[in-house]
Amino acid sequence: MNVAGNTILITGGSTGIGFSLAEEFVKAGNEVIICGRREEKLAEAKSKLPQLSTMVCDVSKHKDRESLYNWVICKFPELNILVNNAGIQRRINFRKGIEEVINKENEVDINLTATIELAAWFIPDFLKKKEAAIINVSSGLGFIPIALMPVYGATKAAIHSFSISLRHQLKDTSIKVFEIIPPIVDTDLDRGARGPVNRGIKPEEVGIAALKDIKNDQYECVVGMAQNLVQGSKTNFDQIFNNMNH
């Protein structure tokens, strides 16, 4: 796929993997729009990368997703790439019951429902473009999960499945479907779930690897150590799962 001259929307684009993707796409010569829940983080991202356009949006809310779609299509009619990156990761102990799940940030809404619904909003417009793409960010933990974050792993496994099905549905169209599969990355998301110690790779490594694979039409971009989880899920699931969850 041509990685220059596109108009790109990245959800959760003000920090972490989202910002690294924004940075690489801008460097490659694209117009990039980012959205996020925190206005101060969007402003901070724009101060680092003035070429960005920004919008405050909580993609966990249907109304915000609809408003985002309408705003982008009106202001950036040339949009041809959607990057579904926004996500959260929570420790949940199901022994503690329903209170662990409700009345807190909902991983299913943010990680999965937003990905599905935004794809549904934009695909009819993308079908009219000469070249377009949906890029979904999943995780190596969608292949072999860490049990401390059970809902996170489940949403990322669902994104992997959704990406496969979407790619099949759109195989005879102008829309390509990519999946970025990172390992542990040194971001606020991972630090929040795992505590202060983080041995993840830098977000910049994900951005660089992703653009290279997208340019080469590598539809599953497996980054770094995530390769061990993707391959291990097929050949040695039980041992790797037990090692990770010991």
C-alpha cells in the first residue's frame, strides 16, 4: 500500500503507539488526524507535531463515535485510512464479583465496540476511494493472554478475529485490512496495568515496523517478541501460558 499522500484518522493518537503511528505517517507525507479523551494530551501531541489535526472524543460512547465520523467526513472528505488504536487495559479479579467490572472504564466498549462501529461508519465511504485501509491494533496477548487482564486479552483476540473476517469481506474492494500485533510496549496503558516496572519496547519501534509492513502489504504486522506469542499459540500454547501466568 502507498504510505504517502493519505488522509488518516488515528483513535487514541495522542500518546503511546497511536502517537508513534501519527509521527511515522506524518514523516511519510500524510495528513493525520488524531482523537483522544484528554484535551491536554491532544494539545501536548500537537505541540510536538504541529501538523496534526485533533479532536476530543471518547470512543467508548456511541454518540461520540457518531460525532467523530460526521466531523471527519465533513472536514476531511479525502480520509482513506482509519487506525483503530484506542484501548485500555485493566486488572480484573473475577473472584471479587461484578463490582470489578461495572462502574469502571469498560474495556469492551473502548477496545472492541469502538473498533467495530467505527469500521462500519467509515467503510461505505472508503469503498468509493481508489485505495483505503482499516488498521486495527490488537496485541500478542490476544493470542496467549495474561490472566490478570482477562477482558483485555479477550478484546484483543476478538479484534484479531474481526480483522480476519473483515479482510475476507473486503477482499475484492479497494479497502485493505491490516492488523498491528505489538508485544508489551512502554506506554501508560501497560504501566497502568502492570505497575511501575515495564520492560516493554518503545512505541517508536511499533510505528516504524508497522509502516514498513503496511508498505509491503503485510496484513498482519507482528512486532518483536509478539512473534513468540503468535507462533506459540499454535505450537506450544499451554507451556507459554503457564510460564506467563506462573
